[in-house]
Amino acid sequence: MAVQEARRGGPDMGAHEGGCTCGDCPHGVREGHRRAVAAFLLKRDEFAAGQGVPAAVAHSASASRQWVSEELTQAAEIVAERGRAEGAAWLVRRTAGVVWAGVVLLLLGQALTAIGAGWSAARTAGLLAALVMAGALTAASWFHRARGGALAPVIGEDNRLSTSRAVAACWVLFLAFAVLVLVGQLAAASGNRERDTLIDGLELARGAGVVTVLAVVCGIAVLVRRVVGLRVLGQRLQKVRAYRPRAADLLTDDSGRGSFADIQYVVISGVALVFAAVRLARRPDQLPDLPWGLAVVVLVSAATYLAGKYAEGGRPVILSVVRAREAGDLDAPIRTGDDIEIRGAGFVPVGAQGADRLSRMVVRVGPVNVHVPLVPVTGGFDNPTDTLLTVPVPAEVEPGRVEVQVITAAGVETNRYAIDVTD
């Protein structure tokens, strides 16, 4: 489908239905990104099939490989730029809609449950509290629209939604809503006894469980940020910036695969939040009393999530370097101009499988930095991979013993591996 879309593109690939130019509105940005991806996939598959290579470089395997790599790198940069633009438009477009959709759902729920029971001051206070919070979040989304809108506090430094911050933010917003409900009822209360009952509902003895959970999840959010930051600076964890935050970031790792630590943390915290919301709906005159058994389950889940963050990552490592040999070649030592295979692990960080990230990989051969060429195959790339890189030994490398080192797309350096280069 992507290849067919690229073939249909023609000269008007920068515009979509309605005459809008891509980049001027959210639909245009989304359409521009989709077509840029389609054009890149078409070009990659054509090169993989041996098509589109100029005759001036087709006679040389190394020259054609370098030319293809440069062309794919330039096309990948266009895709990356379109992806970043789409990400900014997506945040502005979706945040306010989700917030006000929640207010509408709350109103519908209150209207349905009020049938037979009648409308109460607590329902009015809940609706007013939701309106106040929705207005505040909408205003924050507008004033910080260039930095993620209302989602800015829960977006990590890698431009992904942070699971720990999102869980902590949900608990903070829920308790703020609960307190606003109590404030609304207190403002409408006419009798001293009713006001005293509402004030007693804020006693710590009633909300000790939920307050404990709030303290722990907020502490986990701060601690995880510190742990990840130190591991990245210490080159024990590789982080690659994403094009835009996605809801799936809450349940997956950087590569998009489901993460057990994240999933169990979100699920258990979500269940506890639902329980607390039901308790608040049943007793709107006090803080929700989260049972200690459920609170302990949330704390165990938070500890598991934190342990998973400590276990993530690992430094890339070179295990061996050998001369690349094609069928029919004679065995020989490594010489300048030869291709070498660098075997190891961790060369491609999670989330760096895109061509624009792969093109940033560099191999330092002695004093010379060699950019790793992109070798396309149908559906992906044959070079580089997470465990194997193939690069030429440049002519500027002097014969003798030289060291080889890989610098990944995340900027992390591997160990140095010594090889002998002969004349």
C-alpha cells in the first residue's frame, strides 16, 4: 500500500484533499508524513532490488553501496522531519479533546445514576470540580502547546510518555478532584453539622491508604527519572529520542514491545484508581478510604516497576573483528580498502531501527571515523544490525596495529578492539 501511494504521488505530494499545503494544518502534517514514509519505502525497496543506481557508480560495489547509503540517509531525514512535525500537531489536537470528553462522560454518568435517586449537591460539586480541572488542563495545554501541552509533565526526556510520571499524575489529579468535590460541598453546606462532617472527611485516618499510595508513586516517578538519567550519563543505558509521544509508550519499551514491568504497574494502579473512584462516588463527603491490602498491592507493583528500570539496558560491546569474505575470495589478512565485520551486541539501541537513526552510527578505525553504510534489503536493512556491522577500512588508516570502536546512534561508545592492518 505504501509503495502504491508513493507511485501515485506525482508532483502534488505536498498537498492533500481540499487544497491545503502539508505543514499548515494537522491533516496536512499527517498526510505529508504518510507520503514521505511511502516514498522512502519505495526508494529502499528499489535499491534493494538493484534498481535506480546510476551507471557511474554501478560498476563498483563499494561506490554503489556508498551512494545508496547517502540517498537513503537524505530520504530518512525528510521522514524524520515530517514525523517531528506530526508529533507536535498530534499533541495540540488530542489533549483538549480527551479532557473534555472525560467531562462529558462524567455528566452522562451522573445524569444516569441520578434517575430515581435525584440530583444532589455532591453531583453538582463533582461536575463543577471536573469543569475547573478541565479548564485548567486546557489552559495549560494552550500555553505550553510548543512543549507537549498538558502532557508536558508526563513526557520524558526521550519524548516518550513516562509510565511512572503518568501513574503519579493520575493519582495527583484524582486526589485534587476529590478535594475539590469536598470543597464544593463545603461551600454549599448550610448547617454546622454538615460542615463538620465534611471537614472530618479530610482526616488522615480516613485517607491514610490513598495518601500513602500517592506518596509512593510520586517518589517512584522522581526516583526513576534520577536512575535513568544516571544510567544514561554512565553509558549503561542507551536512549534514543522518539518522534512523538504515543499512548502505547505507557505499556511498552522503547522498541514498542510490551514490557511486563510497565504493564503490571499501569494495570494495578488503574484498578486501584477505579476502586478509589467508586468509593468517592459512594461517599463523596470524605477522601476515598483505600484498603491497606489494595494499597500494599500497589506498593509491590511500584517496587517491581522500579526493579525493572534498574535491570534495563547494558553497554554495547565488540566481541570480535574479522575480514569480510565473499564467496570465492581467498583468505587473507586485513588490508586498507577491505571490508571488516564487527561482531558483538547492542549496536542498535531499542527505538533506533529507523534509517535516520541507523545512519548516525560511526565506527572509529584508528584515527578515522567511518560512517556505517546502509545496505537495504526488501523490508529492512542488512547493515547495520544489532550484532553485526560491516564497514570498509579507509585508505587513511596506517598499516599496523589499530583499534576499532563503535559509536551507536545514542552516542554510547563500545570497548576498543585491536586489529592488525597490513600493506
